[in-house]
Amino acid sequence: MSSRCRAFRFQLCPTNKQTYTLERLLAGQRELYNAAMEERRGAWRWNRRSVTKFEQYRTLSGLREVRPDTLAFGVTVCRGTLNRLDLAFRAFFRRVKAGQTPGFPRFQARHRFDSVSWPDRSGWKLDEVQHRIYLQGVGQVKYRKNLPLRGSPKTMTLRREGRRWFVIVFCGDVPAQPRPETGREIGIDLGVTALVATSEGDTFDNPRWFRHGADRLAVAQRALATKQKNSARRRRAVEGVARAHRKIRHQRRNHAHLLSRRLVDANDVIVHEDLRVTSLTRRPRPRPLEDGTHEPNGASAKAGLNREILSAGWGQLLRFISYKAEEAGRTVIAVDPRHTSLTCHACGFVDAGNRTGTAFRCKRCGHTDHADINAAKNILRAGLARREHSRVANRVVA
């Protein structure tokens, strides 16, 4: 098995003094980010010259006399901030070349700048025995060790989420952890009513975390709407809304971890549809009429469906399945999703009338089944056929 890269996330437990120092670290790096942004914009506006991140790296040495507080946390974290700005510009120009209409990189406000990075091993050190992490300029900070670190640490990111602080350690050369073979092959179909339906006849309900947390979120949003701008109460109300969203996100993420682990541990081969969630949740195009009005295009119903698809977290679940399967030595196959829900698994007849809601009844042979389970069987068959075709092609080439 080849080595892999993995990210390990730990929650920090800083003291009040350390929390104040971490806030100063974020504030200083945000100021550096905005200053570097202004330098790039000014160089292009006045001289039509592009400033590279390496040119900005060289200006850091001059900050020791002008702004020693910025370099109190080390040069490495400053380079990470400048690299973050460079990545923002690279992503902007890449999307422009692709014909998209991205927003130009903007200055960061205090409530939007919540993370800093160390792009190499200098400036921080992890002590797994004492459960401490050393940050230059901050000191030894205690963290909660929920899982052992594997591989060799490469980079580290500090992130603030509300009142909590986390570190994400990126490790390379992480050894694989192959699981014992089970001899089972499974196809899965993702849906809204049933989050996952398998070719073996099992279904896993969609917890609908957003719907369960909607009342709490609505209360927080109503409280925010009554607060005066730039007031302390409004800042607390904003944190309440963010807290409600975080709870929903964490519930969805935890459920995806549990379900993906269950599927990977139980099966050697997992076949799923190659879904494009961004395309599936695209708004319908308007249909203008000659009199200047628009005919109904189902935008209201599509908005509700889009909300349910995004709340289900299909993309997140598939990402978790992919990386867990790679680490466990399992095989994951993505197949074309077209007609998988309309094709009869028994006879192969394709017709839009075969499916009515969650019920499937073939108009040719009369085969009946749960619609999602029938689709999962078609997905598994397509994935196994694709794998066999790939094996034959490899033998011919060899």
C-alpha cells in the first residue's frame, strides 16, 4: 500500500491569556493580509505590474523594525498568510480563464478572517505525550487528543470557530490500514427520503438535520433582525446564528462519518453514481413571454428540492467514503447516473413511467421493487461491468 496524506483535527484548550494572544495573532495576520492585498492592487493600478508572493516574502524582513508585533509569532505564519492571498488570486484568474464570473479577492473583515497557517514545521511543535502544542509567540497550549497522530506532520492550521479554537495538522507518509476482506460488493443510490439505499435491500433514512434545526435557527435569526447595527447585542446575536449553523453542520458531518465507516468496513467494492451536486442544484432558467412576463418554470419547487439535496450532504458523504476506502484498501467505482432510476433491473426496460415516487413497477415485465433499491442494483451492475471492461483492456494492452 502506498502512503497517503491525512489531516488530523484537535480542539485547543487555551487559557484566558492564551486566548487573548491568539486573537492578537489573527488580528495581526489579517492586517498583513489586507496590506499585501493593497500592495498588489496598487502595483497594478499605478504601474501595471503584478506582485508575486516571493517579492512579498522578501519584504517581511523589513517588518522587524516597523511592526515587530507582527513578526512576534514568527516568519513562517506570515508566509502562510501571504501564500493564502496568492492562492486567492490564482483561483480568481483560473476561474476567469474558464469563462466564469468570480468575485475579485477582497479585504478581510474581522469576522471573516478565522484561520492562519504554518506552511512548514518551524514555529510550532506537537507534543503528543503531554497533549501540548507549542506555538511561537503563544507558548504551550493544551489540546484534546481524540485520536493518535499518524505519519509525519508537515503543516498546521489554526482555526477559530465561535469561541472554540482548533488545530488541523496535515501529515504525509500516513501508512494505509487495510481491512480484512469481506467478499461483499455493493451499489448505493443516494436520495432525499432515504439518504442511502443499497443493492442488498437496505435503506438508511435521511436525518434531515437542517429541518430539525430550523426552529432554533429561525429564533436566532429573528433575534438578529431586531438588533441595532454595530452594537454589542448584534454581535452576540450574530454569534447565535453562527452557532445554530455550526450545530447543523457538525450533526451532518458526524452522521456522514458514521455511515461511510459502516459501508467501507462491510464491503470490498462500493459503486455509486458520479453525481454533480452543483449541476443538480442549479436554478431553472426563466421562461420569458412576449408580453414581458414569465411563464411558470417550477423555480419554487426546485428551490425546496435544492435545499433538501444540499442538506442531505451527498458530496460530503461520497468524499468520506472515498478517502476511507482508499485507506482501507477498498475499491470505489463511480458510474454514469443516467437512467439508473428508470431502468428495470430484471429485464433492462427503460421508461419514465416505471417509477412513481418510491415505488418501481416495470411496464414490460411487471417487476416490482423499491425504486431506490432497484436503482442501487443497476448501479452495482454498471460498476462491475466497468471494472471487468477495465481488466480486459489492461490485459489486451499488456
